[in-house]
Amino acid sequence: MQYSRYKDEHAITCLLCRHYCTLKEGKHGICGTNFNEGGKFINKTYNHPSAVHIDPIEKKPLYHFLPGSTSLSLGTVGCNFRCPFCQNYSISQTSAIDTSIVYTPQDLVDLALKHKTQSISYTYNEPTIFYPYARDIGMLAKEHGLKNVFVSNGFESPEVLEDMVLWVDAANIDLKSFSHEYYKKVLKADLDGVLDTLRFLARSPIHLEVTTLLVPDNNDSDEEIEKMARFMAEELGCDIPWHLSAFHPDYKMLSTHATKLSTMERAREIAKSFGIEHVHLGNVFSAI
């Protein structure tokens, strides 16, 4: 696919996410990793992952896609969100790329085959911002019978979403809140874009599961959980799995207490009351 388009003689527009950043010569977008070099779009994290691991597929989390299998998981650096609670902030909130670490798409597919994983997952930081790298890995992986998993904040551009159908088999998308103000002021993004992504994926052949991190006094009120549950039930379908995950203090929210188990159980009851069939609680032991 085309990753950018010319805006004018001095700049290009990045097409990877809904920010549609304007990249002037030598400059990068919000993610800090995609550049305009000589009028060409350059993804500087290409071939340079920050983390490569073998994970259970349930860690993505995906509970209804290849259960019991393992997935070669990788991430780079950077993000197009600014979540103050990010658990992977050391890689997501930096643009420092270690170019001494080199894994080509072929290297990663070979690793997956060597370790007999059934899939490759693009995760840890936001995969949309390293889409050119992920796509090349994924297309090669498909040739070898491997599945591809996208773990994302859901801010892909419509252009990327259309392209994902060609090679992505499963996705877990974060629904971080149902407040437009929260997305705009805290996360530096837009709720409507995420909702559009969720609607698109729910109608696509890509297997979809959704995750919500319940952050005390931020998005854990009955009213907000009900809004998310209603959206899930009415616009995505009651068969779409919903993972409710407990917050623990991290990054810029060290003074916020961990999510209580009672909050998690109440959220599950609300979800079930809307008919959502598969509701899973995550990080519950740290929430007790």
C-alpha cells in the first residue's frame, strides 16, 4: 500500500494513522519514528525491533483465537498515543532506536518457524506506526502458513484498515474510555476514530477481541462501563470477547491505586447484563 502522499512541494502526509501527520523535510510525526527524507516516507524502526519474545497467545490477550498456542511477539519504539498509565512506556514513549539490533522480516519468520509458533504478533508498542515493517513480516509469514495478530489502540487510518484485511488474521483493540474529552485531553487522540476501527473490524474477516483497562476514577464508573457495554453489544455484537483488565500504578500514574477486585466484578456484571457472552478479567490478582 501507499504509506504517504504529497501534501505540497515541502511536505508529505503520513497515511498510517488517523493523525495524518504532516511531515516536512527531515521531520517526523507524533510517533517520532516516521520521517520525510528527501520527499520520501521513511519508517526508521524498520528491521530494528526493541523486543522479541515467544508468548502464549492468551497474553495478547486473545482467548478465542488459536487457544493454547504460542506467538512470536515483537515491538519497536514509539507510539501515536500519550497514555499516562502505559505499562510499556520505556519503549512506547521514546523515539530512541537501537540500530545495532537487526531482524529482517525473513529473520523473524524463520524464528517463528524454528520455535513452532502458530502466529506472529505485532505488539508491545503501537504496531500501526511500524506498519511497513509489520506488513512485510506478515505477508511473508502467510506464505509459510503462519497467522498474524495485531494488538493495537485502534487508531489506524481507513487506508491501513483496508490493507490489514489482506494479511491480518486477528486483532485485539483497546477501548480505553467512552469519553471524547478523555481521549482528546489525556490520550491525545480521538474516540470516534477508535469506534470506527472497531466497527470496521467487527464486520471484517479479522477475528476481533477488545480490551479495556479500568483505571480508578478515570473510566470505571457504572455509567461509563454501561456506555462501553452498550456499544459493544449494539454495534459490534454480543459474541465479541471483552477483556476487562485491572490497572496497577505505573509511568505517570504512580499515585493512583490499583483497580479493586470488586470494581472488576461489577464491570463484568454490567457487561453480562447487556448480553455480552465472553467477558474475561485480567490482572485480577494484582487487583485484590
